[in-house]
Amino acid sequence: MQTLEKLKRLEQYILLDQTAIDPVFDMTLEKLLHREFNRVATLKARLVKQLQTFEKQYHLKSQEFYPRYENGELGDEIDFMEWASTIEMVNNINQRLTVLNIEPVS
């Protein structure tokens, strides 16, 4: 069974009887959310370091690079494609972290 299917079943279960949820169940869900937040935040940190390497190498901030790359002003060098992909991955991760909307557990 896929994860999304499991979550839908869990949602249906909770909707049937919210009193069936005990504190351990709730705490487990909270820990899972924190674990995922921390995992994604760690990935983001690694990608941000990669962005900083590109910025240092090309003396250009990612915020300046990306629009120029998208407009075709910089060409299609492998580094530029990887840099643009990394920016897109960080943007995607930021959306995921916003959805989780929790503080990382230390």
C-alpha cells in the first residue's frame, strides 16, 4: 500500500471517531512530521552549500543568475544547468518546509 493511501485510510479512521486517537498516536504523528522536516532541512542545507559554491565560482548571486539563465542570456553550460536545477530543488524544498510548518527538533 502506498503512503498516500495509508494516510487517506488514517484520515478516514480519525473522521469516524476522533476519540479513538490516544496521546501516543498523536505523539507518533508529531515525531514523524518533525523527522521529515529535519530530513528535508538537512537536504536544503546541502543544496544551499552547493549554490554558494556556484556563486563563488561565477561571482554571481543565485537570485541574479536564475532569471538571466531562464532568459537564455547565459548559455547552456553543464554548470549552469546544474545551478538552475539546484535553485529549483531549493525552491521545491522551501514549499515542502512551509507545508510542514513546524520547527526542527534538536
